[in-house]
Amino acid sequence: MAVQEARRYGEHTTACADCAPCGQTGHRRAVAAFLARRDELAAGQGVPAAVAHSPVAARQWVSDELAQSARAVTAHGREAGLARLDLVRRGGLRAVWGAVLVLLLGQALTAVGSGWTGARTAGLCTALVLAALLSAAAHVHRARGGLLAPLIGEDNRLSTTRAVAATWLLFLSFSLLFLAVRFPALRPPATTGTTTATTTVTAFGLSRAAGLLTALALVAAVSVTARLVVTAGIAAGRLQKVRADRPRAADLLCDDSGRACLADVQYLLVSGAVLALAAVGLAHDPARLPGVPWSLVLLLGVSAAWHLAAKCAEGVRPTIHSVVRSREAGDLDAPIRTGDDIEIRGRGFVPPGAGAPDPLTRLVVRIGPVHAHVPLVPVQGGFANPTDTALTVPLPADVEPGRVEVSVVTAAGVETNRVTIDVVD
């Protein structure tokens, strides 16, 4: 009943895919239906009588049923993701213009005692111009989440390094526009060429802005280097990337599997703290670019090196350690024969982010010329097969007796090493 309800509701959500509440509700119902169906099959209920007499046939039917339900959940997730990106775009615009309103209120409150100054006018004008430019950019990229579009990587996750680099670039753009608006007011009435040059050096002097420029160059280099490291890891087969169903805010602090990553957390905290101090410096002395002390630049460099080192050490190449015959309780020890279950032991079979049911259905074992899909074996609250370190698959009847090579192709498309086994009649 739950599966039928999810399918009926899916027809409604397909008809109004742009309706965010309908899309999200349909996805939640599809997930709830899948979980209920998985637990039902794990308890041995709902299996047709035509296949219940054969454990192999029943396991294959259960796996196919769960794979079909998992694909339905993925389809609902895509529909909900499109509607959710529109919500993200609107939320980003609200945050930008809300920040402008907060700046206006803050300036109005602080001007009660000292009065309204030209710096406050310049700051408000700069915020309005920058907000208008960001709104235009969000409109151009409205199909990919608006302002979040440059921060989303190829794996459909928010990138920590891109977010940090974009924040620093946004702050530097605000500082430059702010000083450009204020520049005519910084010069005295009787302006000469020498006075103009002196004012320019005072506002944009390299001796004061060197720390700020170094920090910007550092975070930009970290963003580019991190992408090169990830690309090299994928090309070498050491790093497996599975596309996420949608970007989440937690991606900035977590790895692909959703666990908190200390390297990402410290990089965000340190870079955010240094940026906040630079913003305080601009507010304290609005006549020139803010200075970033070299001690803070060094601290940011140490944090960036930590983050890059963690990126380089990330990932593990999927590897088969051994292949053995799967033995049920009471069975006699025997060699591997056609129709037996084989257990493949190793590591990296389920890469980070591939623990959802749909990626698990894409796990394939190459046994000689035959490609065998790994069956899903449900248990209460999860799956007993496959796992990251072991998976069980029946030996197909098309496999000829003799020496046969076995390898695993993960959901990320990476193939493991090949192990030779002996199959007897």
C-alpha cells in the first residue's frame, strides 16, 4: 500500500515539478515507502509463493524489487531537487538583500551620536550595487541554485574551498567598490597631481594591502590545487566520487559520506575568523584597504596546508584481497562450483556517498566474461549485502569451469584488481 501510494503521489509531483512542497513531500513519501518495503522483505514477508520455495530465486526477486523501488526514490529525489534549487535561489536573494537592510539599520543606529557621514553613504551605495550585481548573477544561474551555482562542484556538492575563495573575493570586491565610491571625498578641494598620487598610495598602498592580497591569493591557490588533487585522484582510481542527489549546507563541513571532517571545519573557522578581522579593520579605517597582519596570513597558510594535506590523503583504491566460497551453516567444505555463492573480501567496494540504495544497485562483479549484479540482502535498518569490505554474489551458470578472473566495478565506475579463482564441475 505504501509503494502504491508513493507511485500515485509521484504522478501528482511530476505534473507540478516546480512546486517545491509537493516535490519534497513526494520524495519523503517515496523514501518512507522504500524503508517500509525493505523492512517487510527483511522480515520474510511479501515474497511471492512462486519463488519462496527457492532461496536463490527469492533473494533475486527481493533484490530486483528493492532495486526498482530505489530507482523510484531517486526519480522523486531529482524532482524534489529541482524545486529545492529554486528555493535556494530565492533564499540566497533574501539573504543578500537582508544583509543590505541589516547594514542600513546598523548604520542608522550607530549614526545617532556621531551623525551621518560620507563613509556610511558610500558603504550603503556599495552594498546596493553589489546586491544588484549578485541578483543579476543569481537570475542568470537560476536553474542551478542562483548564487550557489559557482560553489557546487561536479559531484553536485558544495565545495568548501570554493566557498572560502568566493567569500574572500566578495569581501575584496566590496572593499574596492567602497573605496572607489569614497575616492573623490578623500581628496582635498585643491587637488594637485602630487596630492592625488599621495591619496591613491594611502588608500591602495601595497605596503598595507599586501597581507590582504596574499590571503586572497592563498585561498584561490587552495581552491585550484584542491581541484587538481581531486582530479588526479579520480584519474588514478584512488578517489571515488559518486554524484550526490542535491547540494547541502552540511557539505561544507562534512566529507562525501556525511561525516564531519576536521580539516574542512578548521579551514572554514580559521578563514572566517581572519576575514572577520579584516572586515573590522575596514570599518575602523574606511579610508584605505584593510590590512591583514602577517601572523594571520601565516595562520591561514597553516590551515590551508592542513586542508590540502587531508585532500591528498583522502580516498582509497578499491581492492580485492581474496575470493572464497560462501558456506552456509551445515554445508560441507568444497571447492567453488557453478551456482555457489562466492564471498569477495577487500575494501573500497562502497565509496563514500554510495551507501544509498540506488548506488548499491550499480555494484557489479565481473566473473570471466559474465557481469553479475550484486544482490541486495535487506535486514532491519539496512543491508547485509553489499558492504564496503565484503560482498556476496552467486556464481552464474554461464561461467565455464576452470580458472576465472574476478573483479568488482563500484558505483563510481572504478574497477578493482583481478583475482583468479578455480571453478570445478
